[in-house]
Amino acid sequence: MGINRGRILRLLLNLVLVWFFTFRLAAQEVRIGLFDDQSAKTIVFHCVGGSYHAYGDSEFYREINIGELIYVSLMDGKLLLMDGELHWGAFNRLEIKEAASGSNFRLKLVDPAWDPRQYPGSLEINLFHGTIQLINKLPLDEYLAGVVETESGSTAGSEFFKAQAILCRSYAIKNWDKHPGQNFNLCDNTHCQAYHGASEANPIIHDAVLATHGLVLADQSSSIVSAIFHSNSGGETQRASDVWNSGEEYLQAVLDPFSLGQRNAQWEKSISLSHWKEYLRQKCQSDISKLNDDQLLILQDHRKKFFILGNDSIRLADIRNDLMLRSAFFSMERLNDSILIRGKGYGHGVGMSQEGAMEMASQGFSASDILRFYFFNVQIIEIDDIPVSGLPDGFK
Ligand SMILES: [Zn+2]
């Protein structure tokens, strides 16, 4: 009896712990700043699913049901709200809270004009430095489904989406406090992670996010990694320290045959020889006029960090940015007065190649295989296994 009672007690304790952690993670909400760089002056909120309760300066204002619109404009330092029945009010702060779970709304910026985007969760509208600040408050996993779709589209294998979901979750948690003093955790553009609203009811993406619920990518000391990815490596990834002044050990160069033959594996661009010479004259200390034209050409069989010209060295990542090239992995060929640039890959080349990872998934590799291929010596672990000291203040 004693043993049985002990077993039952342990089982109950385990159930309570599982419930507690599951509930805590499921309840984890994230605050996303929408159109933070747009200085919004007029917006339209359109309820397209469920229902909402609007609060003006914390007082209940009205219910918003499917099909109903709310217009909000900035006027005389107040948020001027007007609904479809021409009722209006002026507030310092508006909160449009989800009144039924699974509600969603369409948000349209009228001034400046943007196409509408659809979001799950609630919307906060604040006055912030003379503009309308928009904050989407929603469960972390729903945000991640939207990010995965925005960052990688909706046509790939499930193991790819799982790998991408783990990376996006790792990024979100590691950068939880990236906007201090702005009242939200992350913005919706590439400064943080691109988030253009709800994943469009794509079941594969939702399942991938749920299947990896609570999982992040960590190094051997259980610190969350910098979850870096790009579109296509062109056949080999690049060491982080070759692109930025950071040297994460897990971001090494790997030979990546999976990216070859994919959509963004190759590109070409022409520039004039005179333009290139002018660029080099600006960048180099030494006199390049003594060199013949062919000595000015960049050749890369494998990715290099610098283009060396006499005593000068120019970082290839800088040349990529300056010339607005798709990648820093390219070679040049002179054709009379012009230079043909033949490039490989798309993006900075560090971390996971999305197209390579999609190909790995289609060949039967798992999300874990994919992440361990692109990141050196990493582990996939639960957020709860990250030491509290390794989590951002706001996330603890
Ligand atoms: Zn940001």
C-alpha cells in the first residue's frame, strides 16, 4: 500500500508539473509592434472573426462584432475613434481586446496607405511620440506561425517548418527585450523578424509550431543561439565572423550541396568597368591605376572574407552591400567595358540556408538533422532547461 501511495503521489505531482509548465508556456503572450516605422496617422480595424471589446482609456466603450469597422485617426493630440454608426470618442489609449478565443481582425493603414493584413489576438492603440502606436498582443506560438509563413512562404515539408519554427522561437526569446521603452517586445519588420499577420490557416505551419512547442536551439552551455538564416547559401555557408564582428562558434562554414540547383542558387549582374574602378579608387588607399583591368576582378571558388588588392583588403560583405548584390559569394568576368558578376546564393550565407533546409526536408531529413547540419555543436532543448540567467529579463 505504502509503495502504491508513493507512486500515486509521484504520478499526481508529475501531472501537476506537466500541467503547470504546459499552461505557463501556452499562456506565454508576446507584444508585437506593428508598422512601427510608418508613423501611422489613420487606421481601420475590421473584425473578421469572433468578437472584440473596445476600451477607451481603460473604460469599456463598445463591442465589435464580425463585419464591423472602427476608424482611428490622430487629431489634436488624441486618438479620434469613429465606428460605422458614426459614434465617436477621443482617447489617449485604446485597447481592442479579443472577446472570444480565435477572434481575428484585419488592420489597414490608411495614412500612410498599406494593404490590409489579418491578425489573431488583441490590438492596443497608443499615442507614442505624436503617432499612432499599434501593438498586437497574442500567444507566442500564434505569432511564430505568422513569422514562419512570412519568412519562408507556405510550400515546404513539415520538417522544414519545424526547423524554421525552432529558429524563430529561439530568435524571439533571445531578443525579447529588443525594443526597450517602446512597450512591446519585437517589431514586425526585418529589424526583428518579419511578421505580416496570421499564418493563413496553413495547417502544416500550425502543426509544426505546435509540434515544437517550447523548443529552442541552444549551444553546449544551454545558451540560446543567434538563430540566423538566409535564403540560399550557394553551396557553402559563411562563418559569422566573416560577415559581422561576431564569432559564435556554432556559426561555422559548412559545405551545403542541398542548396545547389534551388531557385536562388545562382544569379548574374552586370556593372560597367568604369563604375567598378571608381568604387575601388574610393575604397583603396593604394593607387590602382598601375594594375591591369584583369587584376581588379574578384574570383571565388570558395567563399572568402576579403578581396585583397595590393596592400588593401575590402570585406566582401561590404562590397555586397555597396553594390546591392544578392550575395557576397561571386566571381567577376570582364566583357570589354563591362563586368559580368556571376553569383551564388541569396543572403548573408550565415546559419541555415532555407532552400537547402527545404531540400533536406524533402529528402527525408528531420528538423533536428537540418539544424545540426547548419549549426555546429548545438542542441534542441526546452525553454525550461535554459538557466534563468540565460533568458532576457522580460521573459523570465
Ligand atoms: Zn525590431
